[in-house]
Amino acid sequence: MSMIHFSVTALRKQLAAKEISPVEVVDALLARIEAIDPQVKAYLHVDAAAAREAAKSADVTRPLGGVPIAIKDVLNVKGDPCTCASKILKGYIAPYDATTIGKLRDAGAILLGRTNMDEFAMGSSTENSSWGSTRNPWSLAHIPGGSSGGSAAAVGAHEAFAALGSDTGGSIRQPAALCGCVGLKPTYGRVSRFGLVAFASSLDQIGPFTKTVEDAALLMNVLSGHDPLDNTSSRQQVPDLTARLTGDIKGMKLGVPKEYFIEGIDPQVDAAVKAAIAKYQELGAEIVEISLPHTEHAVAVYYILATAEASANLARFDGVRYGTRAEKPTGVLDMYGRTRAEGFGPEVKRRIILGTYVLSSGYADAYYKHAQKVQELIRQDFHKAFEKVDAILTPTSPTAAFKAGERTASPLQMYLADIFTIAVNLAGVCGISLPCGFTMPEGDTPRLPIGLQIIGPNWGEETILRAGHAYEQSTGWHKELPPI
Amino acid sequence: MEYEAVIGLEVHVQLKTNTKMFCGCINKYGGLPNTHVCPICLGMPGVMPTPNHDAVVKTILTGLMLECNIATRCKFDRKNYFYPDMPKNYQISQYDEPLCEGGAVTLNLLAYPKDAQKLETTVVDKKVRLVRIHLEEDVAKSQHDEGQSGVDFNRAGTPLMEIVSEADMRTPEEAFAYLTALKQILIYGNVSDADMEKGQLRCDVNVSVRPKGQEKFGTKCEIKNLNSISAVRRSLKYEIDRQIEVVSEGGTIRQETRRWNDVKGETAVMRIKEQAHDYRYFPEPDLLPLNTSLGLRSEAEVLMPELPSAKKARLATQYGVSEYQASVLSSEVALADYFEKAAEAAKDKGLVANFLLNDYLAINSDLSTIAVPAPWFSELANELTAGKINSKQAKEVFGLMVSDNPGNLTPLEIIKAKGFVQVTDTGALEAWCDQAIANGARSVADYKAGKVAALNALKGQVMKLSKGQANPQTVGEILEQKLKAL
Amino acid sequence: MSSQGIDVQYVADLARLRLSADEVATFQKQLSDILGYVDQLQKVDVSSVEAITASAPTSNNLRTDELKPSISAEEALANAPVQSDNLFIVPRMVE
């Protein structure tokens, strides 16, 4: 095992003890990126010189001092490009820092580079990037999941110690599951969204990708907290999330929703998650069968509400103040129509049209308002469940990674990849995905990671991290290395 | 057939705050283009709005002043439409849960145009009901050249109230009075400077006509580009005449937006390429709803000023000024405040009101340039009341005090410098009276014959003899006695 | 609610997206599929969830009316595709 395989926690110990220097760490990582990223294509942009420069003056006494962290291309980093993997933002240089970026800087982290994603975070495979698709480090023929596929692949391939992503319907947890790393979607309002290019504002949250659960807790300690610039960020107190990772979960009540083990789920995923549930029982947790009856409607609700918000959020990309503009517009309407036609990819266009439609006069009641009510039922499902249990166990994704190109023809098929993660965003609660096994190799498909999702109530990050940590320490799936 | 007009107004008012509605940039008219901007009001990718506390409170205050119902809960919505002056291509506004609903603007007499104040058709104290008041953000300003437009985002994000009236007005004069009275209240509450020339108050007019007695509304037209209250009146007069002419000749009115040309004095159809309008309102997910019962309403209540009608009543009773004077004084809060200071030490408050309204404002259009310390009014009035100078002298002193006073002399100093004294010494007065009677045989005869007014001629003689310094009242008494004794 | 009812061309105009005829045809088919899928929501009984929005919040999160620094015109215009004299330039707006 070399330096690049360290967890953030392990790396920090070595840095603090001066056994290694931040410069050595950055150099090792840059070498790794140079060696394998041409195949994985996790990064869109790496500023090696700036990273080396930052490493020279890194303060290793700080919480993330000298630790390089990769950033999904959806967050504004002052002076850096931020394209959201879209042609429409080509050439845009961010004039300000996202709040989370400021927090990482304050914690001493080195901002290493920008990771690939589905355009404007719309997708489940990172195939919707305007700059080419990212591949899964466990099998280059497979997709890494999405939309934060670049961040997941970078951490899964040990091209990053940790990364930031954003999760609107599963965009952190699903690629984490598919790339064999840990990904956490915080409770809505836990982490400031200021500086995150919005997809669906009422659902978006920024969260970490890490190699271990403890690292996720460490990053959440840095990222969490109220931000006066984000009106929806909570003033709820932030506990020290690393402090209670004791490994002891005796007496913890874990719910298993019967609706999540349905037909259509890959048998190997089903088996791995059921084995994880058994493991929890072994560790002293109490397993309780629960029901989340409105889950079956989550995807439908999501594709109404998220696209509606997106249709407004993406209206600002018009070629007036930033980004690209169509050549020689003949008038304002021509400028809008062609700039947006040339700048957006097909999935983004599809969602803008869908979102515009469900809000339009005559349809808003039937679609948008009705979907909001069903969302409330989904939310109530979770609140009722959390009266009985401390956390909920489910698969993160119904299948392991699928092959590149396999689902691009059917948007609806692609949407169903997020069937287990979407309800968590709709309810606003928190969720984490962590490795819980692998598929059996079959034909030319090698073994692929499987993810376990642990869902917690509002402000329940401490609980899901504690549960995840106990499982991880007793199994060791996280120690497996990808073939690349 | 006789027709009547039906008029409703949508008024946009920029709030007087330090900063913009959703970011900390300065809220200030003018400035070099794109210097009062930040990533938030430019709608850069990833930014989020944070609502301005004072803008919310001032909107509630406006609602309280106009007797609206203040919603306990309200929220912001996104209004979607594309235009280069809109940074996000949606405007943060309020749709189905505005801050204020209902309420009314009262059209007091002085709010009407001067030439309409005495008309029989003028309905004094008519209440024009309001539909709602909501809070939103202003858009950028653009300037147009050959073939291109330039956009300046300094104004983008300025806190903006939209005040929507019911279609309660029937004449251009009522629309004029509505805007005048509304503006007065906005200034009273220090909510806005409401200067139409600076675009701080902007008005869109909806107008239709119908045969008198008919209940159903006619087809309405919207008039835009109205840059003054008088333009609103004139444009309405033009547009109502136009519509009546069309209808009475059997034509039909098309629903359209018309632009007022102030120079030509006419409205014309705006050539906007017809685009489907569908604002697709939905709740702004970046902002939490507001609860006005958690302090916001009570903060606004503390700011509640004495309103024009209450001030008018109080000035009349407290200072004994006439109802008309009280109306004029309360028409502007600055005038009323000045009057109260000016009259504070006066024994006869009415004299101060006369000086201020008849002698000062008759010549000067407003108070903004007055350089006279308010207490001087009392000082001057009290000299007059005490009989130390007469009213003619007082007028002269006043004139010098306000407009020709390089030494910044007080009224007492001016009186002294002018040598103004009022002779009340009966000996001297009697001598002048005797002289006047001796020289005015004709007047004496007239008086004796029962023409009481002849006394004034004699009085004038005495005043002349005294070089204006005699106390006219005492002179009158002495003359009367002497004439009776003849 | 008819899922066949979407007029892709009309909606794309509202969204200021100029689509090719091929795109219109493809989206018409795909969006009809998706809308067919979301039609499942119509059978959900939402009578227990009237007015989600009815309750007033328990706190207000408002910004104090205090000035914060603006950015310079140069910074503001740094990303502009076309600019001149400190203004963002666009094709002439109508009227």
C-alpha cells in the first residue's frame, strides 16, 4: 500500500508527525493522476502548479491541513473555471468562492482539481458530460454512476483522498456505491449551498466522498453549519461527528423497509445488502421491518419537482453576463434560443422542457402542486418510520455499475437508477452509502462494488456515521483496491 | 350615450433602504454603470438571495398606513420570464401569499389637481380600495443604441413594492389624486422618496370605458411610459376620449398595451413582438417563508407615523388653525413639522400659519429652501400680538426675514433696525386724529350721515400722518369717540 | 391530465430553447413516456395533505440592512461575452 491509498485520517497523522510532507503528498497524487486519469477521466481540470504551491505553505495543524481534495465542477472556486460540464459555461471564471470552498480553505485543505459530472448534475452515469464520460475504476467499460461520477471515480481510483459532490436525487450516494467508496448526503440545510450551481434548490446538498466512514465524519465537521448567505441553511447545532465513532451500536434500532427489496433489484445486490443486515444483527442492532409506502412514487415526484426548479435555475444561462453566446444573434430572442440550444446537452434540454411544462399554465396544479403533496406524504412516511427506528438500511442502487452506453437511449430507464436514493432528498433527511460487497465476475465484467445505504432522520448524521463506521470496521470492504 | 371610465393602477415603489433586496450592495440611484453590483445581483451561477429585513418591515409599514391586512405568513415566489434586464431570468416576487392585502387610499381634497378641487364632480375623501401590496426586486436599466442595447445592473435587485388598486377610479383626476395621496403617505412613512423622475415611483394604468349604468367592464388597455403624475392624468384623458370615440362609432377596443408620448400628448400601440406570457410562478426554494408575527409587524408598528388625516385634525384642534390651513399644513410632513416648531412659542398660532402659508408658500413653491429658524416665526407673531408692531410692519419684517436678510437678523433685530415702533401714546394719536377730522370734512359728514365705512378714510389719514406707526385699532377707537362727540 | 398533451415546440419557446425538428420529435416521444410514467401520481390520495404551506414558520431568517462591498465594474464584466463602456451588450431589445 502506498501513500495514495491512505485515508484522510491516516494521511493527517503522517502529516502531523512530519513523516511525510504536503508536497510529497501532492506529488504522489499528481503522479497517480497522470498515470491513470487518461483512462478513468475523473478530472476535468487539474492545476498542478497551484496545488504544489499551496502544499509548500500548508498548515498541517489544521483539520485538513495539507490534504488535497477534489471538487465537483459544480462549485464556484474563485479564479477557477466552473463549467458544470456544460458548453454553455465554457470560459466562465468564478468571481467568488462557494461557502464550502471557503470552509475547506480555512481547514487547510489543498484544492486539487475539478471533477467530471453529468451536465448540471443531471444524470446517473456521468455520460451527460460535455467533456466526455468518466469510467468506473473497477471496470473501465462501466460507468461510475452520477451525477458526481468524477468525484466518486477519483476517490475510488485513489486519485483523490476525498472529494466534494452534490446530491439532488442520489448524485453522491449512487456513484459512491458504484465506485466502492463512501458518500454522504447531509440533511437538507446542514451544509451551505451558497456557491453550488443549483439544479433543484429544495433538494440539493453538498457532501463528501471519502474512502472511510471516519473520513466522511471528518469532512462533515468542516462543511457543516449555518451560513448567513444561504437562507435555507440551518442554525441547528453541529456535534463533533468523529467523536462518537465507537464501533458500538448495541441496541440501535435499524429499520428495513419492505418496499426497497422489490422485483427488479439485482439478486447479488439483494444478497449483499441482506448479508449486511445480518451483520448488523450480529453487532447487536435490533432489526425492525418498516414500511415506506409512498416510496414507489418518489421517482415520479422527483422528476416533476426537480425539473420544475431546474427550469428556473437554468434560465440564467442566456449568454448575456457570462458563458458562451451564439454567434451573430439577430435579436434578443435569437440570442436566447440559439445560445441555449447550442450550449445545453440533450438531457438538460429534456429536463428544462419537462420542468417548464409542469409549471405552465393549465398544468401546474395537476403536476407541480400535486407532486408537492405526494412529496409531503413521502416525508411523513420517513418521519413515522423514525419514530420507531434510529436509522434505515436499504440498497443504494438496485444494480451495480452498468456498461457505458447501455441506458443512454432511454431516459426513463436511467431515471430508475436512483429509485432508492431519491426519496431521501424528497424527505430532506440524510443518507450515506458505503461498500458492502461485490458482484461475482461474469464474462468480461469484473467484480463490481455494491453499496449499502443508511438513512437517518433530520440532523441524524451522527447516527448514520456511527452505524456505518461499526459495519465498516467489522467487515473491511473499504480496504479492497480497484484493479487499476 | 354617456360613458364612464374605469381605471385601476399598478404602482411600483422603490423602497428607501441602505442595501438591495437580496444582497448587500448599495441601494442608490445612479452611479457609474455596473459599479453597485456583486455576484448575487448579477445572477452569477450558484448565488443565493438573502432578504433585507428593513425592506420587509417597510412594506408592512406601508400596509399598516394604508389599512391593509398584514399576512401572518407570507412567502416569495419565482416569476419566470426572459429579458436581458433580468439577471436570473426570473424575478423573486410574491404570488399567492403577498405581505399585504386589502386596504385603501383616501383621496383628500388637496390631492386632486388644483383646477379640479372646486368641481362638483370631485368626490372628496373617496376611498380607492387596494387589492394587495407585495415585495419584489427591481430589474436592471438598459440603454439603446443603433442595433444594440447596453445593460447596467446597478438598479437590479432594488427592493420594490407593487401596490395594486381595485378598478375604483372613474376620472383622470381621481387617478391623479390617488397617486398624490399615495405618494404623500409613502413619504410620511419614510418608506420611499417616491420621486417619479428618478423612477422611484412608477405607474402602469389600466383603463376601459363603458356606458354609464352598465355593470360589466369594457375591454381595458394598459398605458405605459408615464413619468409624472400629470402625465398619468393627461394620458388618461386622451385614452378615455379615444376609447369613447371608438365605442360610440360602433367599434371595439382591442386589449393592448399603449405607450404614452408626452410630447405629442397621445397614446400609441406598443410594437412588442407577441410572445406567449406564462410566468410559471412557483415558491422560491432558496427562501424560507416569513412569519410577520415574530417581531416584524411590531417593528413596523413602532415606525407608524401620524397619518395625514390624523395630523390635520390635530393641527386644527391643537393650534386653532382653520380646517383649510390644517389640510395644507398636513399635506407634507416636512411642512407640518416646520409649522409645529415655528408655532411652538407663539401666542397666536394662527398668525404663524398665515405667515407660513400666505406669505411664504404663496411665493416659494416649497419649504426645502427656507433658511429661517422656525422659532423666529413665533418671535415675529408675538410682537404683532402684543401690539408692538402693526400687521403692515409685520409683513415687511417677514419679507426681509425670509428673503433679504444678509445679516441673518432676528425679527426683533429687524424691527429695531427699521425703527419700527407702534405709537400707542394717546396724546400723539389724539393730535393726529384731530388733524384728520379737521382735514376730512367730507368724510366726517358721510360718517355723520350713517356711512360707517367713512371711518376708514379718516383712519387712513391718521396712519399716513403717523408714517404707519400708529396702532390702527386704537386710532379707530379714538376717532369714533371724537366723531360721536361732534 | 393527458400525457400526450405536451406541445414540445410551445414549451421549448417558453424556455427559450430553439429545437431542431428532430429534437422536437425525439423529445415528444421521450417526454410522453416520462409523463405517462408520472401519471401514476394521479391515483395517490392526497386529501390528508391539504395546504402543506399553511403553517407559519417559527423563525425568520432575514439579513440586516447593512452595506457589503460591491465588486468593480471590471470584475462584474470579466465574464461578459460582449461588453462596451462598462455595459453588458446585447442585441437591441424590441421597441
